[in-house]
Amino acid sequence: MAAAFDRRIGGGRALPYGYIGPAVIAVSVAYVYPLVDVVLRSLQSQAVKGYSLYNYRSLVHDPLFRTSFTNNAKFGLAVPVLLVLGLVLALLLYEQLPGWRIHRALIFLPYVVAIPVAGIAFANVFAYRGPLNAILQSVGLINSPIDWLGNPATSIPVVAGVIVWREVGFVVVILLARLTSIDRSLLEAAQVDGATRWRSHRHITLPLLRPTLLFLALIELITVFSWIFSYVYTMTGGGPANSTSIIELYIWQTAFVYNAPGLASALAVTLLVLVATLVATQIFIRSRVEVY
């Protein structure tokens, strides 16, 4: 059958193209066509006939867009916390403390939980009449319930804390994989020379983990800009008063609530450019670090 197929497509040089042709068609239908369609829709508006940059100019003067972008940047502040916590936990597991296998499973378990499930569960925990306030009141730490998700001062930190709780398992697993590839004789030699465990990790382990930490930092930045819709939607819905609104949520509201597909497409293209810039930065920095 392969020989017959080879003869039908001309054989020789055309054979590889015959094999990859179906895959190229499938990818084009699944990704290329929707991307082109979104870009074209972003250039169309009810206010201006034909193609124009009207939607993009509207975004520049849109206060909710600026608020959403700023909130995404605020969630980005959770990335350093996530990396430091993941690094500490990975080093503790690497040292194989008592019960480290059980702790490793417990740390990674939240990452298996679906994001909407985690969001709904924590929304109930942090509710005004939820169990957290009840416990804090019962032990005398607070006199009245705290509106964790209804207060602009606490809503973003609470949602960011849930993101850290779920994502830290991924960071720990990646760092552990890199740690296990490090030659232990380097650490043993340092300890023989009188270096403490902390100094050994500081001067040997951390420099070797630098490329992995940079990779994780950019991956998690991409996550907080393009993958936290489910957290915000299930926990706060963008409130109170848009204080937790993010670009993803604004795209959904613009397309399905305000019925403005052109503006929503412009938002989506803007987000795509932002994420593509982060990906390009990751590739550039990683190549430079590997050369270094």
C-alpha cells in the first residue's frame, strides 16, 4: 500500500509532503483560519465601514482595558512568591526529609485539581459567612467577618494566593527534575571542604538552577496574563467594581455580554501579541543563558 501511495503522489521528493499534508491541513483548519478570522474581525467595526484600526484606538482610551491590564500585572507579582516558595519546597524534598514522598504527592495534588473546582471551593471558604471567618471569629482573631472577596484591598491577594496554591506543585516538580540531574558529588565535595548545606546550595545548586528558574518565571508570567480566567470568574466575577477584572474576562464580557465581537477580537489580538512577546523573550533569554 505504501508503494502504491508512493506512485500516486509521484514518489521520491513528493513522498514526505504527502505524509505531512493531512497534518498541515488539520493545523491550518484548527489554528491558522481562526487566527486570521480574529485578526480580520478586529479590523471591523459598526462605527466605521470597511477595515480600520478603530477598535484598537478605542482600547487606548478605554479605562476598563487599562484597569484589566493593571490587574494582570498585579497578579504577576505572585510569580516571585511562587518561585521562591517552589524553590524552598523543592530543596527540602531534594534533601529527602522524613516523609518526603508523601509531602511531594501532597504538594503536587492541587495542580491536578481543575481550576473551576478550586475556584468555587475557595470562593466558599473565603465567603463573608464562610468557614474561614467562622474559624477566625471562634478563636478571637477577628471581631466581625471580613469580606475577603468583596473588598478591593483583599480580593486580588486572595485570588493570587489560590493561584500560588495550585501552581506551586508544577514549579516544584520541574525544579526537582533539574535537581535530580545535578551531580551530587559536587555538593559532597563542597561539604568535605567545610561548606554548610546552605552555602553549598547557594554557590552550586542555585547557579545550576538559573536557566530553569528563568524558564519557570516566564511560563508563570504567561500564565497570569492568559490563563487565570477561571480563577477570577469563579471567585469574584471581576468584582468588586472591576477591581479584579483581567484581560481574559474583559474579552469574554465584550464578546458575549456587550455583543461587540470586533472590540473583543481586538482585545484578543492584543493579548496574543503580549503573550507572543513573552514567549519570544523566553526563547531569547534562554538561548543567552545556555550560551553563558
